[in-house]
Amino acid sequence: MQSKTSSGLFFSINQHKLSIALKLSAISISIIALYAQDLLIILNNALQDDSSFHILAIPFLFAYFLYRKRKMVNAALHQSNNTGNFFLTHFGLIVGILLCATAILTYWYGSYTFTPLEYHMVTLPVLVAGLTLVMFDFPVFKQLIFPIIFLIFLTPPPAEFLYAVGSTLSNLSAIAANSLANLFGMASVLSDSYGSPMITLTRPDQTMMSFSVDVACSGIYSLIGFVIFALFIAYITRGKIRNKFAILVIGIPMIILLNVLRITTIVALGYYYGDALALEVFHTFGATVLMFVGTLLLFVITEKLFKKPEPLPSCPTCADPSVLPKSKQYCLDCGKIFSHPQL
């Protein structure tokens, strides 16, 4: 009898694992079948274009999010959603079907626009959310909602967005860098050339040198990649929601300041050593290096600000005051006061 019970339990566990594997396979096959061509284009662009380089990190971060949530998801798989009401019991399935239909219709519509890739990738998290609800219902979806939303970063940033935000950042960075250059005694003048701010230097040998701070130098590419890693740091940081929000509040101005310092350094090198060294440093310390430096700096700041202080070890001498002589008013080793003298 016990052998039959054990074999039945083993069969039930294997059947449960097989069911989960089939559902995950169905989701994976659906995503690959619909988005394989788009994902290949995204990968190729990320390898060649600085504006999309951050996309290479997203699959690894997404996999880490899933790994981090594995125990919570496993617990959610065993939660029952049977409330006795047909609509409430199947609400997740209904919402999932609607999300899948919305994603497919938007995907089809986007295929006939001038920006099909952007439309297609925007629908990816919507379809993944819908398939998750259809296959696993709300408890699992609740645990995976952040990783699913995180997939939106696979969408290439629109050119209009890059130009609008990049132009603002380039003006801000150029004004700040020019002010710092003047502060440190470099003769520099800020002007506008074909829509991009231009820093013109008068070197010590009286030769002129110009630096154009266009969208590529504005730090917009570093900022996009940095936001992704800042969200990652905020997500893995234990603590209150306000602490996680504070990470973004600290991080975004910090990456802008780092870009201003980078431009100022390049201007200073051009002022003292010529354009050859300045261009070499510019290409070496580009958007990718700036993004990783900013991420590392934010991680260190977060560790210092939000790390809980370790409790001080107790003094072995006065750990148990009851065994000490009553005449002692304080511990000779740590200075702890046992009783105050009476005046």
C-alpha cells in the first residue's frame, strides 16, 4: 500500500513538472516564431550602434531576474485560484487572451508602418504577459511582472526621442563644460553651429580649436544604458521602496555630471596637448565606458548609503554583569557604565 502511494506521488510530481515544461516550451516557441527576425535585427544593431549597445545586457539581466524569482514562482504554481465564481476563477485566462490579441493586432498593424521594428518590440512584453496569464494565471504573473515589463528595454529608442532628449543634454553639457573650462583658466567660447553647441578654444600658442557637442556626445546613449543598470541595482537592493526610488534620483544626475566631466577633460587635453590626444581619449572613453563607470559608482554609493550597520560585538568581559563584583561601576575593557556614582 505504501509502495503504491509513493509511486502515485512520484508520478504526480513528474506529471506536474512535465506540464510546466510544456507550458514554458509553448511560450518560448510562440515568442521565437513571432519575433525571431526582429530579435536578430536588434542583435545586429546592438553590435554596431552605440544607441542600442545596452540591449546586449538585457537577456542576461532578464535571466537573472527569473533565477532570483524561481522560489517565489514555484510557490505561486501551487496556489489555487478556484473561488467558486466562473468569472473570477477564469479572470486571468480572459485577461491573458485579451493581452495576446492586443499584442498580435498591434504587431500586425506595426508591420505596415514606417517603424515596424519599434511596434513589434513594444508588443513583446504584452504578449509575454498574456501568455503567462493564459498558461499560469495571476499568482505566477504577479511574481514575474517586473521581469516582463523589463523586456520593454529591448525596443530601440525612437530617433525623435534620441534627438529631442539628446539636444537638451548636449546644450546642458556644453554650457557646463565651457563654464568649467573657463573656471580652470582655459580661453573657451560657446557658440551654436548647425544646431549643435560648439566649444571654441584659444590655445596657449594662439591656435584655434573647436569641439562640437552633438547628440552623440550628449550622454543620451550612456543615460539609456545607465537607467537599465540603475533599475537592476534598485531591484536587487533590499529595503523600502523610497530607497529604490532614491537610487534613480541619485543616478540620473550623476551620469549627466560624469558626461560633463568627460567633455571637460577632452577639452582640457585638446587645449594643452592638441586634438590628436583629445580625439583618442574621446573614442576610448565613449558611451559604453561611461555607462559602466556610472553603474559601478552608483553601486558603491548604494552600498554605502543603504547598507545596514553591523551590530557591535558584545564585550566578553561584561557580557554577563551579574558575575562582576558589585564594587565595579564600569567595565575596564569597553567602558560600559553599570551604575552611576551618587553625589
